Amino acid sequence: MLHVSGSQLRAPDGTPVRLRGVGLGGWLNMENFITGYPADESSMRAAVRDVLGEDRAELFFDRLLTSFFTDSDAALLAGLGMNCVRIPVNYRHLESDERPFEIVERGFRHLDRVIGLLGAHGIYSVIDLHALPGSQNQHWHSDNPTHVAAFWRHRHFQDRVVNLWEAIADRYRDHPWVAGYNPVNEPGDPSGKVVGPFYDRLVKAVRAADPRHVLFLDGNTYATDFTVFREMYENTVFVCHDYALAGFAHGGPYPGYTRGEWCDRAQLEEAFARRSRFQRETGTPLWVGEFGPVYTGDPAVDEQRYRILRDQLEIYDAHDAGWSLWTYKDVGLQGLVCAAGPYLDRFGPFIAKKRRLGVDRWGSTMEETAEVLAPLHRLLAEEAPGWKPYPWGARYQTDDLVRHILLAQALLPEYAGLFRGLGDDELTALADSFLLERCVRREPLLDLLAANLRG
């Protein structure tokens, strides 16, 4: 197994290993901006089931999971020089709210398949629990239909995650191509008082089931706050996330100002130094679990986004930091490759409508339909000037509640209605639009990554 030795990961023979690759976002944990639906995954699946029925919805979703990642995808990543894929997983594949604590054996089938495909190409997997029962953070990517991270409020949810990780660790304890486990993606414990003791408990339970695999632990407040760790665990990587301000959808020119803050290479390096201070002070490996700009379709703007990425990769190289770029495949915002064909033909106008309304948090500039939301922002600033909700403040919270929850959920029937009347062959064709052979490749991004990895 890979193991931590000081500030490096090492292979069993002692050779240093720097894990560099991508996140497989939108697959076993679907996200709205990645596959084009509104709101959160469970709400979307329920709306589609209402239209298609249980069996035909299962036909579509299972085919989508099969087509989204095949041996061709693993070969592409290996050909670029990558040696790691971080695999986000929604707990609902492996356990259900209706039957808590009961492990769903069938739910492992796709995870087993892709870990095997990657291993055959010499690529390690990091298993990332991206959505936990009760939701560990306030946003859609933890399959949260609200803005409340109930996971930190209820011992029941925490008990279920410990039980689930015991099962995962026992299953993969002897798998050499599993680099390790990322048990909680981007925790958002508002108090900061629950996450530390929970990690203590979880680490003990996982180590009892599997004493050898590396643990990849995110800091609190979306992998930015490491003060919650009360002790240094053995064989552990403490994971930071490092999104560049100028690389967001609302990012300004690079170099240049974004929301009044100057952004250039020096600022990127300062941000990375701040976000990785804990790792450097503790002498543990540097690994960036998520980062990466979003792309706009405007060649001039996207060239600046590639420059951001190039600068970040050079900074990571200088610090011997590993990384996992977000994300591999989607419908056009960030992916190395993007779905095309029947799926985009059918859902493209709906995706454009979502973009116009800004209902996806990731990809919104927060300026869409500004004439509607601006009076509300002003009202709150005047009447509740002291309101500073966790994690990102009043402006973000208001947009989350109005755009990314209310408006997004209101669009669910329209998205699901686009499945109405489709035959089985048509559903299969929609899912197969995500096959690599039918995707459009973002060639400048692929070239940039290949040059870095082979350099």
C-alpha cells in the first residue's frame, strides 16, 4: 500500500509518489452543473422517477453510470500521465434512509468496476464520501435540499457514517490500487466543535477495519480550516482545496481585479501558502483535493483561465504538492471532456435557461436577474446589517436561498418533463452521450495538463 512517510507518500519499495489526477465529479455523486439538472441529486432523481417510473428511471441512471466512465476514460487519463482519480460517492448508493445501517452490496458494483479499470492502467483511486446522511455542508454537492448541515446536529447521522466507513474500509483493505479514503468532503460544521471529535472517532473505527490505507482528511469550512484537528493521526494526509478567486464564474481578468481584490500569480501563491500552512507546519504531505477554474466559452477569457491553471500547477510543482483537478467530465463548464449528442440536443436549451437564471451555484456570476435580487440584498443590508451567516456571509446566503434552492427546485418539473414520452432506446442514447467516444475534448486543457505531467 501507499503510505505516508514524513512529508511524502511512498510506495512499498520506498519510492516517493506524488498523486496527480482528476476528480470524477458528477458520477457516483451527481451535481447539477456537471450533468445539467437543477437543485440536488435526490430531488432530481425523485422528479425523474415520477415521470419514468421506478424501472425505467433505473434503466437510465444505471446506463449513465456505466457510460460515464469506461476503460477508454481510464486509458485517456493514463495517457496524459495521471496516476490518481478521486472518486466522489453519495452515501445513497451504499445505504438508504429507509433502512439505515444496512449496507447495500449492489451499490458497490460501479465503484468496484472503476477502481479495477483505473488499477489496470496504473492509476490509484481515492474514495471520497462526497454526500453524507443529513448533509455535512450547506450546499448541493452534499445532496442537500436545504441550507442546513444537519449531519453535525444529529448523532444518528454520524453513527451511520462510521458504520458505512467500517464497511468500505473492510471491503478495500487489501486493494493495492486504492490509495486511501477521503471520509468527509468539505465539512461545514458551523460551530467547529463537532467535526474534531467526530474525526477522532471515525479514524479509530476505520483504522480498526483497515490499518494500512492512507486517510485523506479535509479541514472544516470546506477544507480550509485545520484548527479542528486535536491530534496528528498516523498515515494521514490533511487535504486542502485551492480554488482561485479569479477562476470562479464571477472572476475578473487575470491578472486583474475580482470583486475589488487583485489577483495574479503572487496572490495565487499567497493563497496556497495560507491554505497549506497546517500541512507545512506539521511536516505532512501536500495534496490539493480540489481546484480548477471554470470556463466561459469566450476564447479570450478562457485563455486567462488556462493561465491561472498553469500558474497553479507550477506553484504545486515548486512545493512538491499532489493535486486532483476538478473535474473530469461534464456538460461544458469545467470538464476535460464534455458530453455531446442527444443529451445536449435535448437538455441544451434547459441548461441555457439555468445559466440565464443563475440557479447553479457553481457557474453563477451572482449577477443573473440582478434586477430581481438587488432590492432584497439592499433590504437585508439595511435591516439586518449584522447578519453574517456561516459559511460565506449574507450575499452568498441570500443567493443560495433564492437562486440555488427556491428557483432551482422550482425548475425540477421542467427538467424531469423532458424525459416524458421517451422510449428505452432514447433513454439509452441520452445516457450514452457521456461515452468518451461521443464527448468533445477540451484540447487546450488536455494539452496543458499533458505538458505539465510529462515535464
